[in-house]
Amino acid sequence: MDTVLLKTFLEVSHTRNFGKASDNLCVAPSTVSARIRQLEELLGLTLFIRNHQQVNVTPAGERMERHARFILSAWERAYEDIALSANLNKRLVIAGVSSLWDIFLQQWLNNIYSQMPTLGLRAEESTPLRVVEKLDQGLIDVGFMYEPPKLADMAIEEVKTITLQLVSSRQNQTPDDAVSKGYIRVEWGTTFNTLHESYFPQRPLAPVRVNSGRVALDLMLNCGGAAYLPQAVVAPLIYQGKLYPVADAPQIEMKAYAAYSLHGEHRDLIKQLLVLMQ
């Protein structure tokens, strides 16, 4: 099967519009239509329902999306492994949730890049769910997240303790005031949610909820508010007087975990590289 067909299918599925897909792929709309017809003929299935200007994905199309992404990712990885093998000893694919890149993963990657020039690297920011899915599908070699994944044949290592601190754009706030007025609730995961509920059982619902510390920080700096953010991230901003610690607010500790296959070809290398985090 031509991978171009799969790329075209995913673009149409994403845009729900043949014209937009053709613009994004830099081909004529007739080419997009022809590729989709060819893919449907190969599968013997209808992937899209076309009604005037509206395009809907069929149940078969929805199932195909996951397989198409897997096939393309596997093909890209195989191509890179072969193409890079002449100049590089090994290749490692790393994925982690965005906030961990801000806290320690970027520096770790910098160290690997500078100390191991013959190691090929591919790094990705992703959601916790996608990190787990990619680990399960073998699309990444090592994943970093806050909650240890429940996957078989997977090594799980605790690599960091992340201290979350309640900070605000306003001075002299009490903890109850900070989580009541202009509070930005960051979804750090199950552990955080449990501790947060125990510390603030009577708090009102937060008007803003985000799943990224980076998004919360940007909101605070530009619009004001309060949020629980990693101490390592907010420390320089507190020093600069851009944010203020909320006195007497409990700190919440999160654990960061690395997960990798017990039987993966890079298992020993990953163990070696995790030592660089110490």
C-alpha cells in the first residue's frame, strides 16, 4: 500500500474537507479524491460519507485512523533506522508530557546530544495518553509521565520528584483566596487531584482548567491569577517579582516516571542514559 494514500486519508479525516486537504497537501482536489477512491477500493470499504460540502468519517474510517497512524509511524521509524545506520550507532525515540520537558527532560536531552554524538535522537512532546499508547505500540523507546502506566512487560523507574507550588500574580493572598478568585486549575493527574481535593475540599470550581503548566503560566503572566506550578519553573519568576508564592499553601509533590520495554533492543542504553538524570 502506498503511504501517500494513508497520508491523504489522515489529512481528509483531520480537515473533514477535500478542498482543505488538497491545499494542505499541495495537490489538486481531484488528486485527493482519486487517492481516497483508490484506498477505499483496496480496502473494499467506504471511509467517508460525502454530503454536499460536508464530509463525515464512517465507522470503518474511524477504525482506519488508528491503523493508518501506526503504519505511517512504523514506516517512518524503519526508514530513519535504515537511512541513519551508516552514520549513527543507534537511534532512540523519546516522548514525554510537555511540562516534564520544561522541568528536566530538555536538559537531559541536551546532555545526551552533546555527550553521545553518534546516537540518533527523536524527541516528542505528547499527552499522557499518547505516551502510553505509543509505548504499548512500540512506537517509542522510552516515555516520561507522572502516572506509571499499567502495561505488561514494561520497566518503570521513578526518575524525579516534582514539587508543585501555589503561586499567584497578586501579593499577600491566602491559600483559600488564591484557589477561589482567578484560580487556574492545572490537571496534573490522579495523584495531584487526590491531594488537591484533600487540601481544598470546600473550594469553588475553577473557572479555567488546563492540562498544561505552560498554558497556565502564560495565562497568569498575561491575565493574572493563581495556579499550582513546578517550583523549578516559577522560582526565577518569583525572584524577578513577576509571581508571588502563596504563604502557607501546601506544596504538592509529584513523581516523574520513565517507562521502557523490558525486552526492547535499547533497554541497556536507556538504563545508562537515565543515570544522567541523577
